[in-house]
Amino acid sequence: MQAFRNAAKPVVYLITITFLSWMILDLSGITGKGGFLTRTSVGSVNGESVDVRAYQAAVQNAMTQRQQATGGTLSLEETEQIRNDVWDNFIETTVINDQIKKNHITTSPDEITEWIKNIPPNEVQALPEFQTNGKFDLAKYQRWLAGPVGQQYVPTMEVQSREQILRNKLFSAVTADVFLSDASLWQKYRDQNERVKISLTPIIGKNIVPDSAVTVSASDIESYYKAHSQEFSRPKTAFMSFVAVPRRVDASDSAAALAHARQVHDDITGGHAFDDVAKRESADTATAKKGGDLGELAKDSSHLGAALEKVVFALPANGISDPVLTESGYEIVQVTKKTSDKKTGEKVTARHILIPVELAGAHRAKVDAETDSLQRLAAERLIPEALDTVARALKLPIGSTGPVASGTRVALGQYVVPDAGVWAFQAKVGETSPVIDGEVASYVFRLDSVQQAGIPPLVQMHDAAAAKAREQKKEEKAKLVAQDLIQRVKNGASLADASKALKLPNREFDPFTRVSAPLNIPKIVGAAFGLPEGTLSGVIDTPDGLYVIRILQHIPADSAAFAKNRDQLRSEKIRSVRQERVREYLADLRASAKIQDRRTDLLKTNAQTEASLAAQQGKTSR
């Protein structure tokens, strides 16, 4: 039995892949056979229904794999990402299979057999069972495949192999005409090797023109709003209130951590081995398993922080420090070796124990009790008054998140709160969230309202439209400044000096290539490589503002090096172009696909699920 388990390890991954393929290809009806679970769907792709149970099963399988890999529970954000990834997989599989059918692409049993025999998946190749001297051993794999255990999994592997062969044939057809002439190859080589050095001056209206220099009337604002209405389009947006139980440490927590650190220090000085104590006590999990080992540290580059570094380099060999307060907590350090010479400077080999400052004692009990009340009185309720109740009970204020756009996270000041942004778009107005633990507090949110996606009326966008109209007028004034700048340079000033005279910023950039430009502004990059050395550009008008550049140096690509390596470059570039062609092809297929996404109908919060179950039980009891 143990031998069977060992032999079966290589194909656990294959079973998972096949399960997903079966769910996507058969249950959803994508194969054209109709599927037997098509009575309910979460949407469709090009008219092919995606069965709700197929989708849910695939999501659950992916979640189980993630949990097994991470060893922990999944957050709402992680779960949402998995749902989206699975949905994308359904879409991609559907559009690819449509193209395979459209182009009458097929495969034969012999092709599948050869594939299984000679091209095992990368994950299988990495398994220790099939390694010899650290490298994949095809002979070992083929012996396993020919054996009784391997043969059991051949049907499973056929499913995946067939799909991969068909995809490869489709992509080969898509990229069959890829060819790079010498001229095209030289252009790509030049893009990566030709370099320019420039001096650049930005003339950004909103930065250089004061508000007092422009006036914006009501008609200006209305005109801008009408002419640029799409700029004000907003995604679906949630507005929430919340109650937060702070989890910040205080002086009592610091005192408790110091007492703990002193006890640890006493254990070490009392005879306990430092590495044993580190493994048991240190909160630095990366070093604790190595007995707290920090390795060799150089002075002024040890990344210990000023306070701890001063203590460490003052210790003698085998010296042990008292607890030292750092940003991470209280640290105890032992120096095991010291070296010093003129070439390398002073170095120490050290190990440490970290005792963090965290909630402790009576303070922790108080915070835990308040968090329990938050859970008991307010969390996961369908009645909005629950949040007001817990706020009164705990004597805590009710805060507001402001607008939270779909797909974004909730930011409260400098802190980002996980999960709340996902929960908001699954909840009903008036519903409260589960307790969500953030960096400095535990929260319960209430969904107060939802604004649907679209263009809000001018009354809501008045301030934003006013700011944009003002910015537009500033840009017109900035054009006059830009012309003045150019004239000064034409009169003999350097771009840097002319910029300084007009109180404009100026910067010289070290030589760069087209593909590694320091500014992601195509007009500037194009001008930089299109002008001769020493040339001053005109005013470059971009969506980001106005710019003027001077070409300080133009370093051409090495044509001799190109000629010498042309064949190798051609092979590399063709492979790269083909990969890009496939990416663009898939993106075009998705963009043109007719997709109906009704997955939101599936999503229910715990509060909604419990309410639904209670209602069903009520009906049953009657």
C-alpha cells in the first residue's frame, strides 16, 4: 500500500487538472454535448452556458488547493481573486475551444500517446521520484508510466494531453506567419540598444500657475462637464459606516514585553543555550528556526537599526546584550565572532531573540472583550441598527469610509483594511459585516448605500469639474511659459539655465533605451530618439502636461555586434514575437466574446445565508 501511495504522488496534480477540465468542458456544456447540469447557470460565454455547480465546484477545488498550499484560511479578497481566476479560466477555455472547432483542429491517438510518453507536465518533472542527480530522468518516468500504477492514470493524462495538443496546434497556426526580416530585426535590436541622454523640463500648468491667476465661472464648469462627461464616469461605489475597536499597544504592553525579555535574558545568562531559547521564544520566525542566527554583519550596513547596531558592535565576542528596544520589539543579541581589518572593516557574527510588543495582560483582556461584543452585538446582521447598538454599548464613535469603488480596498487614513471592499459588494444595504481585523483595529462595517456605475450628475461632480476646468485654463497659460522657455534657449541660454530663470524644474537623465525609458510618455520617448544630438525640441504636448527636451547625447546601436549575433537574435525575437502574438490573440478573443456574468446572483454573505435558511425552516415548520 505504501508503494502505491509513493507511486501515485506524481499524478495527484493531474487528477486536479482533469477534474477542472471535466467541470469546464463537460458539465458546463461547452463540449457541445449539452452537459447534464445546465438547468442553472452563472452566465454564458459565446452562448455556452456555464453551469452553477460546475463553477462552484471548480472554485471550491481551487480554494482547497490554495488552503493546502498556504496552510491557513482564505481572506475574502483571496476568495474573490480565486472566483475571478476560475471565471477567467472558463472564458479562456470556451473561446479557445470555439476556435479549435471553427478551424477543424483535431489530434490522433498516436499523437496523444507520444505526448504522454515524452512530454510530462513540468510539475511532474520536478518530483523527486523522477530525478537523477537533480535533473529530470525521462527513463524513470517512462518506466513508471509503463508499470501497473502508471497505466491506471493514462486515461487521466489523455484528457490533459489532448487539450494541450489542440491548443498548441491552434497557437502554431496563429503564429505560423511570424517572420522577422533583417530590417525588422534591426529595428527591435536598435530599440534595445540605441541610447540617448536628455535634459528635460516639465511645464505642468497645475504646478506652476497659481489659482489666483485663473477664474472659473459656473458656465466654464458646466461646459467642461458636458464636453468631458466620460472623465467623470464612476464605477459602482459603496458608502459604509463602521465601528472600530483599537488594537494599538500601550505602555502596559511595552512593560509586559520588557519583563518577558528580561526573563528570557535571565534564562540565557543562567545557563540555557542561546539557540534553544531562540527557537522557543523568538518571534522572528525566519531566524528562530536557526537559533536566531543573523549571519555576518558589517558595520554601517547591517540593517539592524542605529540603536541595535551600536549595542551589537560594542559587545565583546560571546557577549550577550540586555534587552534593546527597536521598531520590532525588544531584542537580545549575542555576538559569537568579531573580525576587523583595513580592507573589510569591522564585522560581527551574531544571533538574536525578538520579543515583540503586543497586547498583553489586562489590556488584552479588555480589547478581546470589546471585540467579542462587536461580534455578538453587531457582526453579520441584516438590521442597520446593530451598528448603532454596539457603538452605544462600547462608547465608541461611528466612522465613515467615504466612497469605496468596486475593486478597491478600504483606506482609513494611512491604514488599509482588508476584505471590507469585497464584502461591500456582496452585502445588502443596511447589512453589517463580519468582524474584520486590520493592522491597528478590529472593525464591523455597515453598508449604508450603493451608487451604481455611470456618470453622476453635475451637482455631484461640481467640485471635480471645477478643478478640471481650472486645470484646463492653467494649461493654456503654461503654453505661454513654454514658448518663453524655448525662446530663451534659442537666444543662447542652456535649457537648465532658462528653466531656472523661469523657476521651472529641470533634470538630466542618464542614457536610456526606448524599452527602458525613465518616463512612460510615448511622445517624449519618440522625440528623444527622433531628434539629432544637440537639438532642442518644440513644446511636447502630452496628457500629463507640456515638456521641452534637449538631446545631449545620442549613442547608436552597435551594428557590428548585431551582424555577429543576428541568427541568435532572430531565434530569440521570433520566439518572443510568437508569445506576444498568442497573448494578443487571446486578448482579442476575449474582447470579442459575448460574455454574460451573473455570478453576483450566487454571492451571499453569511448573514444572508442564515436569514435564507431561517426562512426556509420557518416555512417547513408551518
